[in-house]
Amino acid sequence: MALVTESYSEQVKVWPCEGRHILAQFDAQTVVVYQAYRPTIARFATENGAFGGDFSFSRMTWVKPNFLWMMYRSGWGTKENQEVTLALRVSRAFFDSLLAVAVPSSWDREQFSTQEDWSQAIERSSVRLQWDPDHHPSGAKLERRAVQLGLRGEVLEAFARRELVEVIDLSEFVAEQRVRLRSGGVSAIVTPRERVYRPADPKVASKLRIAEAPDAEPGAAQLYR
């Protein structure tokens, strides 16, 4: 199963311009998240369909459903130990379960009345959630917020060993788009096709304060170019 790609310039026409949104590639059963690794870790994962070898199960691993946030983080695959971007397909049920139990990485007064309550929740939780500024392909910050999820402990073990439906090495694709971006600008690149994703349970979306996604207004894409 290959990733579906689409012109970046076309995609931004339907993406929200601001607010908390989960942009992701998904179908009826699965969602794609991304992480970048050094070649030895990525090679093991692509060959075995699971992580092992040099992969550390003792550290928190952060995954991102938004491709361009991953490109910002890895410098389009140029940063040390982030040379290989992997697309990691998981079931929607598993992804939604991560969102349901995630604890924000910083104190959220609307979820936790005191910092002590939040600190205790952080200690107990195997999933952390963080909303960061989304990024233009150039690296510039946008008003829209993108989510990333930190996994550790038994949840990381499940993700890395049992829950992966597919592992795709995107290193060649990333390198090609990096060249296109440098030579032709954003109008020349294609990226994985992403649309606004909402968890099946409205209570989870409400807890995370995920914004509603209005129809794109005429000219909205200009904000991203």
C-alpha cells in the first residue's frame, strides 16, 4: 500500500489556516504517522515491519501525523540521525486510543485544576501530547497548530512491535521534494495527501480542544505561499 501524494499548492486550498487541527493521511481503517531515524534503525524497521536492533525502547518516541511538521523537524532529512523518514501506518482504533489517553506535555488548566494533578497524570501516562506551530515547507511558522504524540513504556512497545500495519521508507521521496523545493519553490513539490482528521469519539476531540474545520475560504491558500 503506497502513500497517496498531491500537489502541495492544491492541498493548502482546503487546509484550515489556524487553530488546532490534526492533518493526516488516513482511510477507513488506518492513519499514517511519521518519524525520522538514522539509517540502521530505519533499515531494520522496513525489513521487519517492526522496530528493533538499535531502536531504544527506554526513550520516549515522538510521532507526527503531519508530514510537513516532520520535514521541519528533520530539515527535510538533512539532520544527523534523522536522515531516513519513515511513514508508519497504524489502525485508526489504535491512533484514537493514543489521543484518548494522552496527557498534555505542559500544564493545561482546562484539563487539570492544579499543576500537581497534571504532574501526577504525566508520571502515570505512557502517552504525551503536544500542540506546536505548523510549518510552511520553507520552515516558517503558521498560525495553525499541529499535534505530535510522545510514546513510552508499554504503549511504545505495542506501537513499535505489534501495531504497525505498514512501514514505508520515504528517504528517496523526501530527497526528491527537497531538490524540487530548492529549485522550483512550493509550487513544484508534492506531499502526502492530508486532510483534517477527527477522532471517532467527540469527547476526545473536545478534551483536546480540536478546532472545527470550516470550509476553506477563497484565497486562504495565499497564507501558505
